[in-house]
Amino acid sequence: MMPLSMAVIGEENIIKKIGGSPDVKRHLENLGFVAGGNVRIVNKLGGNVIVNVKETRVAISEEMAKKIMV
């Protein structure tokens, strides 16, 4: 298990666990990041990570990406 921020660009990953405070977990779940879901990093730009989750592109900070374990 590793943080999403360390995953290889373009590689499909399965979300194992979401960390952080209850508010952070809820926010990430609202964006589509749920345990068991697929996620793929599209690109990393200036401290942000662009990911494909549930057929949608979402930009999250690298800090948030560290709370998502794959």
C-alpha cells in the first residue's frame, strides 16, 4: 500500500483506504474517492495531481493525494 501521490502516471490503481479527518474523508468521498474504486493519475502539475476517478477528471492537491492509499 502506498499514497496515491507516489503512484505511476497512467497506471490504474485500486483505492484501499482514505485517511485524514472526517471532513477530509467526506470531501474526498463526495469527489468519488471510495475504497475499492479505481483511480488513475493523468498528470502532476505544480503541486497538484490530476486523476481520473469514476470516469471524471479531478484535480486535487498533492497533500490530499497523500491521504488516499492505493
